[in-house]
Amino acid sequence: MPPIENPPAFPRPTTDNSPGHEGMTLRDWFAGQVAAGFATATVAPGTRVPTATDAAQFAYRVADALLAEREK
């Protein structure tokens, strides 16, 4: 399976006054958006509170799924 395309999220073109910059990757942007939503979620009483590592792993799994779906 070929690697999933992971383009820059907010590329900035080169101009006369500044060099271009690719910024963060789309994968990182997607994961950050998932993590932000995850951080605002409430946990039902009696439910285990996910660790930061759990949240980060989940965010990148979702980001990878979004990138894969984007290629279809």
C-alpha cells in the first residue's frame, strides 16, 4: 500500500520579502482538532478518565483515518 499523502496544512508561498514555509502537516492539524474536541468532552461518572497518551494516540488514529478517507 502506498503511503498516505500528508500535505502541509497551511503552506505559505515564497514572496520577495520572506521565504516560503510549509507549516504543520495536515495530519498534525487533524490530530490537533481531534485532541481539542477530546479535551472538551465530559466523562460519564464511573468511567475511566483517559490519559493524555490515550488522547494523543486516539487523535492520530482519527487523523490517519481522515487522511485515508480523503484519498478515496
